[in-house]
Amino acid sequence: MKLPQPERPSGALGVVIALVVVSLVITTVWYREGDRGPIHKLRTGVQTAAAPLQAAGELVTRPVRGVFAWASDLGVSRSQLAALRRQNMELRTSVAGLQEARQENERLRALFGFVKTSNLQAVGARVIGRPTTSYERVITVDRGSADGIKIEMPVLAGDGLLGQTISVTQHSARVRLITDARSGVSAMIQASRAEGVVKGMVGGGVAFAFVSREATAKAGDVIITSGFGGIYPKGLLVGEIISASQTPSSLFQDIRVAPAADLAGLEEVVVLTSAAPVTAIGSGE
Amino acid sequence: MSRILPTVGALLVAAVLQAALAPYLAIGQVVPNFLLLVVVTIALVEGPGPGAAVGFSAGLVFDLLGSGPVGPMLLVLTLTGYLAGLMHENMFAEGWLLPLTVLAIATLSAEVAYGLILVLLNVGGPFWSTFLTKMLPGAVYNTVLALLIFPWLARFLRRETSITTFQRLG
């Protein structure tokens, strides 16, 4: 048996030093180049290539989850009942498909009903990709520049604000959720009009930061976008305060928010293609 | 050439799995890092030079797939591949403890280093919060997956030698 020759560490050391230098150069270039720089373009290319893979993953895992759900309900198999079982499976699949279509129809009606009453122009999109790393809350949707999507467009789910687009390819776009630690949404408490910034937290929650200690904030208060910042129109529902407290050493209140949009089982979203200001949806203005 | 093709193949499969499957294997917000697992395995099997080169490639793919800055995982996986590869000569047949230890240390180190760089670049959160909610759970999850992947991938990468689970690789 022929064993491979051991590698000389000194040769490998030269390789790794060279690669580390290149890594640092790439990092520096990434920060210094603009959005049209070569590394940004490379990322766009990779995301374009990855979008079909992500869509395939979404497509493949969805029925698998469904199959596991109903397969657990099946009884003990018998060979003489094979034909009947096949028919049963086909019927279950058919019913599940119809049920899925009905639920999707209801969700889309709710989404577009909200947009219609808000005088907003929007594009519906399907979620085709979920976060690929632990450090980001970014999803991919199946609409891109070909559908009029640009970066920094607000994205809504059925019940409220979801996030904003951060990168766009021709047929897909990435959406940073409001639960991402890098997100920030200018918002205010609907009742007291106290302003602050809704920020994602590393642990997964959402905080309403920079709210003055003098402002009135209590659990159950509704948070809406304030319209400042130029990305989110005023009055979009963000969520509801679940706790508000003050510590003597802090300049601001410690407020936690439950997002209105259900971020867990997200399947369809709406991208607002017109950032026309709305007149305080449900804000009483 | 016969050893390069399996390595490139493993890297490509890991990239596809990271984009298509990893998001659906997430536990809470902890997403497994298949690219890290492949880098560590290849480094243990092939040595520090190939480990660093594969780490560089995998890190670039990881950074480009995500939405954060390009560079942090590139640097981390390059160094992880190199350092894990230094243990290449010490993979003995006597038991599973050493490979397990190397895998655990490598995944924890990579997670901590990556999280630390993000904190320093001001794109992560506070360190301890990030450590407890991202780095540590991520390291544990990746180590568990590494135990499943390492023996099979090591055997695939070195088909010319009769490797059994956690047997001597060098």
C-alpha cells in the first residue's frame, strides 16, 4: 500500500501567508469599492447562480415536510392493500395540493387587499431562499429587476412590515428582515407618537431602540413606521410592544417588540415598488 | 489529479448544500456550515497546504453566498484549513478522540473567529450575546454534523487507502 508523502509545513506556510494577504486585500477592496465594483459584481453573479439552487431547495423540502406530516398518519402496511394505499396517497396528495392552493389564494388576497387599501404599487413575490448563515436574517424572493424591483424597497408580509430589499438580480432579490441585527427602521409608537428605531437583535428578537425615557410606552402599544429615512412609507404596521422597562443607568427605554409579520413560515411577500407616502394606515391621522 | 477531483467535487457539493439545504436544517437561527466541515475534513486528510487552499475557496463561496462583507470567512477558513491541516500527521488509528477533538476545536475556533471579525467590523452584535446565541450553538451543531460527515468524506477523499472510521489517514 502506497502512503502519501507528508507535506512539508514550510511550503504550506508560504501558501497560507499568500492566501491570507489576498484575503485581506479582498476585504479591503470590498469595503472601498462601490456597488459596481468587481467583487460586488461577482457576488451578484453568485447570487444569480445560487437562486435556482435555493428555489430547488425550497421546492424539494416543502413536499418532504408535507410527506412526513401525513406519512405519520398512515397505518400498518399490508401487501394486499397496496393498490388501495396508492390510491389513498394520490388522493391525499391531490387534497393537500388543493388545500395548499386555497390557503395561498387566501394569503395573496390578504396581501394585495392591504396594498390596495394603502394606495401603494406592489409586486407579489414568492420566497425561494432562506438565510444561508447564522449571522444574517436575509431571504431570497423570486422577483428581480425584470419585475421592477430595486434595492431599498420595503417588503411586507400579510400582517405588516417584513424588511427591505438589499440586492437585486434580474430574477431574484434579497430581503433583509427587520429581525436582522443590521436592520434599522425609523418607527414610532402609534398612541404616544414616541419615535425610535426598530432594530433586530443578535439573539433573534426585535428591539425598539432610542426611545426617550420620558415617552409613554407599554406592552400592547402598536409600532408603525414613522416615514423618516426615505425607505419605508409612514404608517406601515411593524409590530406590538411586548415589554417596556427602564434602568437608571440607561438614557433610553428597553423595549422589546413582537413583529407583526410572521417570519417563521413565510412563503409569499409583497414588495412595494412605489415609495409614495401613505396616510397613516390605522394610525388615526 | 486523482486527488484533486474528489476535493473539488466535495467542495462543489458543499457549496450546493450550503445554498440549497443548509437553511432548512437550521435549528432556531443556527444554520449548519457545510463548507467549514468540508474544509476541516480535507485539511485533516490532505494536509495544511491543500487545507488552506480549499479553505480560501470555500470561504470565498461562503462570503459571496451571504449578504455580509466579503472577506471574513475567507480569512477564517484559510487559517482554519491550514491549522487543522497541521494535525494531518497526527491522525492515529487508536480511537476517535483525536479527530473528534480536532473537529470540535476547529469548528469552535472558526465560529468564534468569524463572529469576532463581524463584531470588530461592526456588522455583528455585542460579543457575548453573539457568542452565546451564534458561535457556541453553531460550533456544537457543526461538530455533531462533522461526526457524521467526516468518516464518509475522509474515505471518499482517500479511496486508494483502506480507511475505516477514524482510522489513520496520513
